[in-house]
Amino acid sequence: MNLNKYNQIYQEISSDISGGKYKKDDVLPSEHRLVETFDVSRETVRKALNLLQENGFIQKMKGKGSVVIYNPSMDFTVSHLTSFKEIQQLKTKQYSTAVVELKRYPAEQFPKVMVALDLAPEDKVWQLIRQRKYEGKTHIVDMDYFTVDMMPGLSIQVAEDSIYEYIEKKLGLTIAYSHKEITFDAMTEHEIELFDHNDLSYVATVRSVVHLNDARPFQYNISKHLASEFKFVDFSRRFHGD
Amino acid sequence: MNLNKYNQIYQEISSDISGGKYKKDDVLPSEHRLVETFDVSRETVRKALNLLQENGFIQKMKGKGSVVIYNPSMDFTVSHLTSFKEIQQLKTKQYSTAVVELKRYPAEQFPKVMVALDLAPEDKVWQLIRQRKYEGKTHIVDMDYFTVDMMPGLSIQVAEDSIYEYIEKKLGLTIAYSHKEITFDAMTEHEIELFDHNDLSYVATVRSVVHLNDARPFQYNISKHLASEFKFVDFSRRFHGD
DNA sequence: GAGTGGTCTAGACCACTTG
DNA sequence: AAGTGGTCTAGACCACTCC
């Protein structure tokens, strides 16, 4: 898809790192070298390297070079989806999805959703409830809200497959960013039912509002994870700006 | 500190947004305009705008402009520290810090720490345990491990003030990035003591390994938060790279 | 001093949005 | 057609590291 040069360079180097061609603590070829091998300008190489740095593959050091900090084995420590990266990987895991409910409601029914999705009281929203099961046991219960006007064709079919593929491939919309919040809560009665088991009645709650690349709020998601099975992993860089 | 141009522009615009000069859904002046007002080249303006976008202040739209997506009121939804941003803000909150323990151990005593900090079995590490109290109640228990060689002068004094200031101002080291992992766990006996109360015996555990800008691992931190008081907030962008 | 990454410039061409 | 952001270039000067 992405035909620009710095992205191609990013792809090539990041898969070289994931694939083991460059290992942790290796130093990448210098920017000057990369300019030669890829036959592009230096700023283009630098865009690719900055992407690699932001995404936790390398650390650039003035006067030294770009050192690989990524260890492929870290990939497998992630057990459940909470980030976009993991959402994309959902299909590769053995979760089965069961749709519990898919209904239209007036937005005023859910005040928080109404505010988050920037809707009028009489606007219609989809409420979608799904169980994510692993080896027959429900690990995650997802509660989603979408603006009906933006997703006229939502169906149980689609909800059982990938909603994100439907959004991006069929509707031609582009997901851009999200705000997320994680808390720890006791299960409600309804949740105890949905998790159909009762040895531990606590959940990790991930609430998020997902926006498109035109900044429209698109999805309000409440994802309840069995607390004992939940793990959130994150890579972050410190911002030095003063 | 940071004397480069794009950072100054970033600072100016981000504080204009935080301060309410630009409100949510406002459109920033075009890149062309900003080039004129700041008297810099376009790529420099673009670096500042890209920073604003990465940090959740604006969304850039081809053909339209840069729209403000940041709402200052979101700032106050954060209740506890989990990110670098919040660590920097710790001093502005009314936590008091009590040092429970500060001792040297051979690294082999803590195998996970030894691996994470890349140490030999006989290398020495500091173990530091601190309670963070709010209105007399312990909300957070921090367990930290540092390489003694890198922090020869660590003391209870320093541990009660800001360790990060000591690291960056006194030792001249620069924090660059960290890997973080959040889980929810039942309290251990020791933790029940340290939290000196027992209405809810669950904690949110944030484990992180912090690295310097030369990629050396520096700190292994286990931060236990009273589960009922814990909230982690996050802004993230989806990467579109294929 | 040679090599590395960090910042900045002036200009070009393109794709998208809006009238 | 005019205005917007996205990509890319060729070159410059600087700060840092290592020998």
C-alpha cells in the first residue's frame, strides 16, 4: 500500500531486525551508508530511522550510530489485546468470537457514549456485545458503541469477523488514534453471567475512544478482561522538550 | 535547555493549546503561515507539527489543515503515575514519600533484575522500597533496583526527593525509554503490611525497565498501586505502514 | 581528524480539499 | 484554481565520539 520511500526502508530494516539479521546491540549501517544503499537523500533515511526509534527498534546515538535495542523474544510476552498492534494480531490468536447482542439505541440511552462520539440525543448508536473465548473459556467481553450513520451495514456476520477490516477495506475509513484508560473493577452481575464462571470476580477494564484520520470519533469501546489473564505491555520514550 | 527551533515552536503552540488560545476543533495557521510567523523553513515547522501530532495535540489533514484534538480538561482525569509525563508531575501532587528500605545486594539475589539490568551475579544492586502516601494512606509501593556502580551516591535523602532529578541533574545521565507491563495481582502478605489496610487486597503492578540514551538499562521498577485507586491513561496513534 | 548523528534551509513536485 | 499538507532532494553547518 504505502509507496513512499521512507516507509519501504522502515519495513526492510524492521523486518531485518525481527528476522534476526540485525540482533540486539548490533549497530546499523551509518546514515551515509544507507543513503548509498537505498539511493535516497539523507533526510529520507532519517525519517525511516526515526520511525524505527519511535517504535522501539533502535536507539540513535550522536557520534556513535544506531543501535538495535529490540529483542524478538519480547514479542511473545504479550498475552492479550490492548493496543492497535495487538488488535491487528487478534486474528493470529485462537480466540473465537461470540456475538451476544447487536442492537440500535438512541444515543441518550448512554450519556457517556453520546458525549464521547459527539452525538445528539436522538442519534442512533449500535450497541455490540461480544465474548472472546479461548479454549472454551471467556477471557474478554467487549462492549462497543458505533454511530449507526457511519456503519449502516453492521451485522452479526461482520461483528464475528474483523470489524476493523470492514471499516478500512469496505467503508474506506482510516483509523488514526485513540484515547485509552485502564482500571480495575469488580464484576457486575451481568458480567459474571457473561464470563460464566465465578472463582475470581474482578476484571481489568479498558475504555477507549477511537478516532478516524479526519478526527471524527468513531468507536467507544469497553473491553473487560479477566483480571488474572490480563497483561498490558508498552514501549514509551521520554520527551525531552525544555 | 533545548535551543533548537522546532522545539521552541512546539513549546509555544502546545502551551497555546493547553492555555486555551487554540481550542478543540480549531484549525492552526497553515504551515505556510507558520513559516512566515516563525521565520523558519517549512521542514522545521513540520517537525514541530509532527511532534504535536505524536503527543496528541493535533491531527493533520491533507488539504485541510491541522486541527486541535486536545481538550485541556482531559489532563485532570489522570489520578496516578504510570508514565514519564506523570512521573515528572509527581512533585506537584501531595504524595509524601517514606523510604522503607535501602540496601545493597549481589545481583544474583534477584535473577530477573540481573537479566533486565544486564549484570553479572556478583555485581551489586541497590534495592529501594518506598511508600507513597496520600492523606496518610499508602496508595503506591515502589520497589526499585539500580546498579550500584551507576549510582554510588544513592541515599535515603535522595530517595525521598526526586531520584530522577538526581540522575539527570547530578549524574548528568539522560533517561531515554522504557518497557512497561501492567498486571493485576492479589497482594502478598508483605504488601498487605506495607499498604497497612485490608478492604481490597488487589494491586495493579507496573513493572518497567528504564534505559538511558546510550541504551544502558538503568532501573528496574516494580510499582504496586492500590487497585481501587489505579487508573492508567494513554494516547496512541495507529501505525499505517504497509 | 574522520566518522557519526542533529538541525536547518530553499526549493521542487505531488495528492487532497474546497470553492 | 487556490490552498492545504506529504514527500523528497542536495547541500550546509554543528556537536559528539573515538582514535
